[in-house]
Amino acid sequence: MAKEHVFSVNFFKKFLSKLGSVRVSYKAAEEFTVFIEDIARDLLENAKKYAEHAGRKTVLISDIRLAKKRLNV
């Protein structure tokens, strides 16, 4: 059974093709999708910690920026 993704693999297949003007296989697009999902998950987890530390439930752009800096993204 295939893993369900948050993002559409077909979206990234088209995105990568347009970005690089090359053909991209479904499996390559799927790998890219997993990579982006992992980065997004890590980024949000870190940003959430910054928001909680500040006593907020809402993640702000400043939390995202701090998380990006921490993760070197």
C-alpha cells in the first residue's frame, strides 16, 4: 500500500518539470515530496516550540524564521 502524502506527488512532478525544464519520473517526484514534507514537519515542530515558549498557541512568522535559522534551511 502506498504511503499517503500531505502534498500531491503530481503537483511536485509538474513543479519540478517546469522549474528545471526536464522530465521527472513519478518516483523522483515522490522522493522530492517526502523530502519537502519532512522539512515542513521539522520546521513546524521547531516553530511551534518557539511559539509555546513565548506563551502563544499561534505560530508567527518570527517563529518560522527562528526555526529556519536553527535548522539551517
